[in-house]
Amino acid sequence: MRSYLVLLCSPLVVAVAAWTALAACIDAPPEPRTSPGRLVVGWDPLACRDPHRLVVELRDEAGAVLSASTPCSLGTLAIDVAHFGSYRARIYAWVLDPTARPTAPGERIIDLTIDQPIARWDVTVPP
């Protein structure tokens, strides 16, 4: 009778031990966010004419600059911001050519306030 009890309980003991060991691997703490917020800039990708990149520059009150660019055909760009607050945003189209220019025609400058973890800014594509 004892051998039948061992035969029936051994798979149960092995299963409990295996699930306990695997559960420790599954429950991992999430990685902490390095930035308190993110600005998501969106536009209509069908409005992009010639292949070019869209550049977004953010300057905070202290003068620190954040910059990111992406192909215009993607239609979205995300920038992690260092802190909540007011930013001066500049968006313009940029093409890689031998006469790269610091300012582009059709650029837009706007004041933004980022006061939530994910802020959205919908823009029209600069020429």
C-alpha cells in the first residue's frame, strides 16, 4: 500500500517543486523608468512628399536641448524628456545633402508644457 502512495504522490511533488521554481523566474520586477515623461509627436505620413527626415528639438528653461529625428514616412516620433515642465519645441524637415543647413524653411517653433507621463503633439508636416 505504501508503494502505491509513493507512486501516486511523486508526480505531484515533482510538479509542485517545478512550478515553484518556475514561478520565481516569471515574477521579475519591472525596470525603473529613466525619464518621467515622453513626448509623442505624430503627423500624417501620407503628407510627406520627397523622402526626408523630420527633426524635433526641445529646449527646456535651463537651456538643455533634446533632439530626435525619424523618416517622415513613419508618421510618429517619441522623445523621452528629462523632467516635466515647459519646453520650446522646434520641428523642421531635414535632408542629408552637402549643404546641410542649421535652419530649414517651413520650420515651426512652439511652446509646449509636458505635465503628464505621455504627452501627445499632433503636427502637420513641414515642407
